[in-house]
Amino acid sequence: MATQSAQWHALFMLFLLASPGQVLGYQSLHMVDLQKVMCPADRGGTGGVNVELNMAELTGEASYKPHIVTFLRSTNLLTTVKFAVVSGTGTMWKEGVKTVTLDYLASRRLSTFDNEERPSPSPVPAPSTPRRRGSRRLSELDNEASAPQRAERQLAASRRRSSSSRSSPAPRPSPPRRRAAPAPRPSPVPTTPRRRGSTTSASGATMTTPRRRGAPATTGPRRRTTAATPPGAPATHNKFSSTSTGGTGYGYSNNQQMQNSYAGSPGGYPKPTGYGYSGASSYGSSNTGGKSNALMYAGAGFVVGVGSYYLYNRLAQSTCLGYSCCSGCSNSCYDGQRQNCNQNMNKQYYQDDIMQDGGFYPNELSPPLKVRITEVIGTGYVLDDICPPVGCNSEDCAVPTVEPNDLFVTLTEMNELSDDTLSAVSSAFFI
């Protein structure tokens, strides 16, 4: 059954490759309500949160492509996240509940890497004039000899130099080099224009025979794309797979796609990790390709102002393009009607792609899809910065004195990669 499913997806991907147009992929980010995940019950915690995905971006061709779960965090410290993808009916994906520890990342820019990794050049010593042994010995002997002896030796040395200069003839100037005359260019051979053959009809009229085309060249079977990996990545990162994809390989298919996500990392390439990739993302980066805004999606489960002290204050302190604030003011973007807002990303975010055992096909789960997050642990997420004070029963009962770190979740669209199974399937498909 798993083999049939993989073959069916292979055939559909071949159809997509032949179809015009380019899918931009999943674009929405979703802020995780850390209060519900991390805080105790008396401070607004519920033991987890269901983050509803934007199903408008998971229809048509996109629903048949492999996707992975991606996290964006505003802290570069080690962070453990426990999550699962669930369907609208509550069915969990085949990977079950996953616990992933997101790697520590040094918060350094590309220029910092250059300064640290490239050793400063060693100073080049100035060329020294070689010491002449003859003059050194003469000087030493002069110190030991008497004045008459020194004068006699200096006179003899002067006579030897004069004799040497007279006996050496001056070099003769060499005659100028003669260049061979250039060979004459061959005159072009006149060509006779190609003429089509002609035949004579029964009535005597001359008819031109149409030009005959050659048979079309045969081409091999179409194949999936090959992986794009960061420089120095291990062979294990050439292709990832999961139970949900039936073992079908997936990954980034070109460097540009990867660099669009990791513009904040040196060279735009992430760091290979045991779970996939990690690095400074494009969001909040001042490097070329950095993104200062992100499309935030508020699903049906995204309730602001109902016991969510953390979300209320985070969105009230954030700015959304075209509005005074994202939420909590008279001219807010999230006003109970809008679900999409363009939020300003005012600090560097770090991206983690859960590649290994993290791919799935959205069309195989009943909508609406959700990412269920039940645990977030890390020194970058301090409870007193996230949870409301004890006894606070409303979202605006207090104003935070410290801006807490954020955690976003999204999906990243992948491409199926070449393998032996597809070669046989695609061959049968095109015969």
C-alpha cells in the first residue's frame, strides 16, 4: 500500500513538473501562545496549544507536495519543542509526537565570520641587502693591518677593478626581431542556396516539394530534482524521508530557495543538524535578502483577549503595516475580522527546518490542519517574562517590564528528489 501511494505521488509530481506556473509555497507565520504552553494553570497555562494553519495556501498543487514543519525563534539558545501535526478530525500524522532540541546558534553576522575565521596576514619582512663577504673580510683585515699595508691593499683592489672593466667588451645591441608576414586569409567559398525539389503536375504546372523534417530526438524519462545542500553538509543531508511520505525523498531543490530562507546566515546557507537545518533566517536580518515584515495568520483558534496575557502584550507592542498596532489599540490590524496581518520583524530570528522524519503530504490529512505544541523548554524563554503575575485574570492586568522571546511555527514546501523507485515509475508513465 505504501509503495502504491509513493508511486501515485510520483506520477502526480511528474504532472506538476509539466504544468506551467510556479508555486510560491507556504508563506504564513503563526505566533505560538507560549503562555498556554509553558505557564502553570494558575497563570493561564493549558498544557498546550493548537496552531491552525492557513488552508488557503495548502490547496491545489501545493497539497500534493511534501511539506515540513519549520520553527522561527528570537533566541539562539538551545530550545526543546514537542509537537505533532493533527488533522481537522483529530487524527495525528504518522510521525506521532516529535520532541526536537533546536541547536544553539552563535549570533554572528557574515562580516564577523570573516574577521574570526580568516587569520590576519603575517607581516612580510622587508628585503635585506645581501652582505658582501669580500668587503667584510677586507674591513676586518684593515682593522688589524698597519696604515701602509691598508693603502697598498686598497690600491691593488682598485687596479683589479679597472682591469676587469677594460677587459669586458660592451654588449652588442641585438637586431630587432622580424615578424613574419601574416598568412593570407582564404577567400570564402561561394555557397549555393539550398533549393527545394520540384515536381510537375499532370497539368504541366511546377509544384515545390515541401521540406521534410527529421524525426524528433528521443529523450529519457523525466526525473525528480536533485538536492541542494549547504557547503560541507554530510551525505545524510542529500535526501530526507519520513514515514508520512512512504520513504519518498524530499529536500531543497536549489540554492536560491535555501538562501531565501537563511539570508541572515553566512553565505545564506544554514548549519546542518541532526534534525535538518538551522541558522539565522531572513526575517529581521539586515543582510541582502533580509525581510523586515512577515505575513501573520490568525486562525480560528487564535483568540486574543481571552486569558492570553502573553499574546495581548506581544501584539500590542508589535507594529503591523498600515495600522497603529497589531492588536490592543483603536486602529489595530487584528480587529476580530482580519486573519492576515503584515507584522514588523524588528529583531533577528533563527530558523529550524525539521527535515528528518518531518515531511508529510497535506492532502492526506483532513482539513483544517493544526500544529499541536505541548512543550517548549529553553533558557531563552523565561517563565516570569511570559506568564502573567499570580492573580492576574485579564490580558491587560499588567504591563511587562521585559520583552519576552517569540516562537513562530510555519510550513516549508519541499521538492521530491530523485530516487530509483521514481525512475521505474516515470519510465512506465511515459511509455
